[in-house]
Amino acid sequence: MNGVLLPRDFVRESLELHLFFGRIMKEHSIFIEAGFVGMDASYAQQADQFKCLFTDVLKEAILLANGVVSGEAFYSGEWITDKTLRAEQITQELSGITIETVMTTEVNGLTPDAGVNQAQLEAQVTVLNQKAIGLTNALIQFKSNILDGMLQCKLFTFNFPLLLIHIRREAIFYMQHLERLQRHMVIDFVTEAIEEEKFWNRQMAEHAQFISHLLDPTESDLIVKANNFAGQFDRLEHIAQGEGQGIKTLGQLTQETITATRALRDFKVAGIEGLLTCKIKSIIIPLLADHVLREANHYLRILSRSKRELQIY
Ligand SMILES: [Fe+2]
Ligand SMILES: [Fe+2]
């Protein structure tokens, strides 16, 4: 049954969403910028503007979030990991793209669950959400333009067309969550669990595909592992879509997805460590490796919430 979101939950959920997705949008803009060749400088410049605009969203969210956000989200590793700062620094050195790292330190310094009167922030958060909706809409359009140019062979970038589709899908998901929050709408946890699993199982499958395709061809063991994860999440996504076989209930699907996502998360942790210490040969930009790790951490938090609400033991 659908219900109405309490002001304090509206504030907390909105800020937690920005701390995750605001940073994700900022980083998509960096990946887009880094993928262009010299002759498409104007596209790279536009991407840089989006990076700055989402940096501002993130800054505003951090300012409002102290004492408001939950420990569950704070400790999940979806906003930053212990590798984020290093990944940002190395990516900046290698790409020449300026990355403000102060927010990474600030997020680390937030105090969760400090009993701040969240309802007082409702008006400010409503404005921030509206601003993020407008910006995300513009970013979706920008990603679509680049994708169209690539598919018509009028534009070259080192990002795969599927990466553009993937990051556009994440932007659309962010916007849908924001629009639901602006309407103060609560959806029932079963519908929500299915929606999240349909969405993130596809994203996890594609992360594994990107890793497989961006590794040096000599990294055969890692490529085989990545391909196995891609197959596993393809299967889980089909089941979540109601097409697959072998799993009977949402509870079983959620439990199996948790196990698979933990394994993929561990693979991503090993991947970013290997990249930061120059032990893996690839064309993966270090911040992308940390980015997909945070997305797995976010998904694990959502899955544990579903597990709790579905009462799976
Ligand atoms: Fe992403
Ligand atoms: Fe992703």
C-alpha cells in the first residue's frame, strides 16, 4: 500500500540519495570528459560544467546532512570508500581534470544519527531536490546527445555506447527517486525490492562487462571472472523481470542476489587495489573502479533493507 512520507524521512532520504547519486552524476561527467579526443573540446567543456554543477549539489547536501543521515547509509561505503580520495587524486593527475576532493574528507567527517530536527530542513531540501531534478534532466539529455552521435558514427569517444546507456539509466533512476520524494510518496517494500533488483542486477551485469572489456587482453584470469559475474547477474536480472527460472520467491531471489553482490563487491575491491598499486593492466580510470565499488555497496545496503523488510532469515 502506498503512503505519505513523514517530513523527517523526506529530509533524510533525500540527503542520503544526493550524497550517493549526486557524486555518481559528478563522476559520470568526469568519465564523459575524459573520453573525448582533442577535436571535441566543446563536449568535454560541457561535461566539465556538469561536473561543477553536481559538485555544488553534493556540497549543499553535505552542508545539510550533518546529524541527519543514518548510520546505516554512512557506514555502507556507498558515499565514499577508503580508496576514494586516492582514486580521485590519481585520476586528476592522469587526466588533468580538476577534481575537488574536499567533499570526500567532509563526508567522512559527518556525524550520523545525531538527532537533528530534520523536519526544519524540509523547505531547503525541497529546493535542493528541485535543483537536482533540473540538472539531472539536462545531464540525461547530454548523455543522449553523445550516444546518438556515437551511434551515427558522427562522434568519437573512448566510452562505449553501452556505458552511455548505463550512466543515462542511472541518471533516470536518480530522477525518478527524486520525483517520488518530492511527491512525499512511499511505495510498499515488495514493489520497491523488485524495482531495485530489476535495476541494479542489470547495472551489476554491465559493470562486469565493462571490467571485462577494459582489462588488458593479457589479464585472462580476471576477464574470465568478470565474464562469470556478467552471466550470473544477467540470470538474476531475468528472474527479477519475471522471465527466468530456478528461483521461486522474492525472498530467495534477494538472498541469492546478496551472495552474488558480495562476491562482485570483493572482486571490485581487489580490482581497485590492483589498479591503485599498478598491478593490473587495463584502460580503467581509477575513479571508475571506485565508482562501481560504491554502486555495489549502495546495492548491498538496499538489499539488506529488503531482506529485513521481507523478513528473510
Ligand atoms: Fe555509475
Ligand atoms: Fe553503474
